[in-house]
Amino acid sequence: MSASLLERKIRRCFDHLDVNRDGQIQAGDLMALASRLMSNFGVVPDSPKGRQLVSTFEDWWTKLVVAMDTSGDAQISPAEFEKGMIAAWITDGQGYEQFFHPAADAIVALSDTDGDGIVTRYEFQRFQEAFGTPPEKIDEAFEHLDADDDGFLSREEILRAFHEYYTTDSADNPGNLLYGSI
């Protein structure tokens, strides 16, 4: 993967997580993202899906801060995030499973509102809006990820796209378009 593609993907991921846009990722940012996701799907925090998402995001924060917060200030700077992403998710290759897969799985579970194993275009849009993806990029992402052109995304298609987005080195990989073109 070219450095410029990797840098852009990491920057976009940082922007998704820096919800308050103060230039640092803190625990409150992840909880704000979880709240946004729950709100978009009409889920309350004390529901089973809400508790699962909040618990997963709290665990995710703990893992991220331990792995990436080299300054010990309970926040992650862009430089710490980039270095941590490259070390854990790209160089090591095991970091995705440890750090992000549980969060991706909880996001997909929340997005699959009726539990049928598929995410409709509307459900996908709700998930993407929580991440701040512009509408035109949401449509672009859905079209590219719906590889079998059946009009919906299976749980496996979305989880594969998350994995490809954060771990692949191929510029042609469909997962690179998880949030639309980079």
C-alpha cells in the first residue's frame, strides 16, 4: 500500500474517532460515537444492543489507550494514532482482530436492526452518517461493497470491508471504499 493511501486511511479513521474535533482522541469521543450510532438506530443505552455497543467501545478505548498513548495523558494524538495503527494493524497484522474487530462486529450488529444477518442500504446509511460520511460517499461505498449486487450487504461483506480497510496493502481492494473514495 502506498504511504499516501495509508496516511489518508489513518487520517480518516482518526477523524471518525475524534468526534469533538479537538485534535485528540479521548474516551469521551468513543462514547460520543457510540451515542451517535445508538441515536441513529433509535437504540437506548440500557437496551441489549446499547449495552453491547457501550461495553465494546469502553473495552476498545482501554485497548487503544494502552497500545497507543505513549505520552500517558489519557488521549491519543494524531502522531500516536498513526504510529500505533501502523505498528498494531499493519506491521503486526494481529492488531485488527484485537483492537477493532469487536467494535466492527458491534457496529454491524447494531446496524442489522432486525437481526436477519443483512444490512439494507438505509441501515448502512444510518451507520455511515454516525461516522460523518458525506451522502455521496455513502452511496459510492454501498455500491462498491455490494459485490453480488443483491441490494443489501451481508454481515460478512461489511466485516470483510472493515478488515480490508484497516489492514490491506492493495489500492484496488474494495474495502478501501468502506467510507467512499479516499
